[in-house]
Amino acid sequence: MQLCAQSVNTLMGARATGLAFASSTLSDEWSLFNNVGGLAKVDRFSGAFAYEAIPSLAGTRRMAAALNTPFKFGTAGLGFFRFGDDLYSEQMISGGFSNQFGIASLGLKVNYIQYRAESFGVKSAVSINFGGLAEITPKISIGAYVTNINQPKISIQDNERIPTRMAAGVNFKPTNKILLFAEVEKDINYEATIKGAFEYTIHEKIFFRTGFNLHPNTGCFGLGFKARRIKIDYGMMYNEALSFVHQASVICRVEKKRKTDEH
């Protein structure tokens, strides 16, 4: 019997969870795990941690941590992701960098991925992600990313590769309190997933989120709180196969902003 890669979803951050992971146009401290192109807009040093649990399925917890550091010429991120338990697990160490070019920001991310299964050993691979965002108008932004562009091999004997996944989306800000999201995601091995989401600013520090996926059909809900140096988010997903999925995340930011050239 051979070990086969499962390649679980590595999108993270409870804000993204509440938005049904329509995250291709998000530019926040979790961009390293979503669309790395959004990392360029992170202008403060920050640390982030997220934990996800599925009560109906033991051994399926996901967790991730990230550090983001801005420079004059862009923002770098370093992250760690883990899925599973002692029987089966996936680990990923990621390094990414993104920079702003006019209205667009572009980013590149390199991942070292390890698959471990009890009694079947360990497999590992290096993959590459690419992403970008562009602010078309003050109210409309678009974004797109591709994961595992190089389709690294996991099994030489069976020519098994980590699949490539692509996503593209748009967000629209009709008012200062409302953000609307639409996205299409396609794994090369499955049919496309259609996503829609909504974020409402209840107060300048409190946020309400909801969203949906089609194929598979999923409903999502989330809440967020933002202070000067900390962000706390909770997101919940529901579908018939997994029942409820819960994710919580926290972001801590240092008030020192990105250095800029003086003129």
C-alpha cells in the first residue's frame, strides 16, 4: 500500500472563514495563506495565530501561525501550517514576499510540505504559489492566485502530484460599511466552487460577516473585533458532509509602520 497526499485546504484566518473563504481580494495579515499578493498592503510588523476544529471529525484540526515584516520595498511573511493528528498529518512551512506596483500588488510564496502517515512513512515536496491584487477604483478591487504552480511530485512510481488550484474574485464597496465579495475557485481535479460573501461594519471596531459556497454547498458566518494593536475573529462554516466547522484567530500588530523614503 502506498502513501498518497491529501492536500487539505490551507486557506486560513477566521475573517476568511466567515466570508466563505472568498479571500482572493483580501489584503490582511493572513494573506500569506490566502492570496500572497495582498501581503504588500500589510504595513506593520504582526504576528497571527489561528485554530480550527470540526467537532464531528476527530483528528481534523487545522492550525496556522504567521509573522509579517514590512520593508520599504515590500512585505515578507513566514508561516507554519499543520493539519491532522498522530495517525495522519500535513505540515507546511511557507515564506512569501509581495510588493506594490502602481495600482497592483504581486506576491510569490514558496512552501515546503510534508505528509506523514503512521506505518507508511513521510513524503515531502516544495511548491510555489503566485498571486496578485489590483484596485481598479476606490470601490472595486480584483484579485487572483494560483497554488502549486509547479505541481510537485509526491510519488515517483505513480507520478502523483500535488494538484494546482486557481481562484479569481472581485470585491465591491458600495458604502464605507459594506463590502461585497464574489469569487470562483477551481481545483484541476474538481468542478469549480462559486463563492459569495458580505461584510458589514457594525461599528468601527466590530464586524459581521456571512457567505456561501456552491459545489460543495456551504453556509458561513463570522464576527470580528479590531482594536489598535489586536484583531480577534471567529468564523463558522456548515455543510452536510462536515456539519459545523469552527475557526478562531488572533492578530497582534506593532504600531511601527513601514518606512518610506523621505522627499
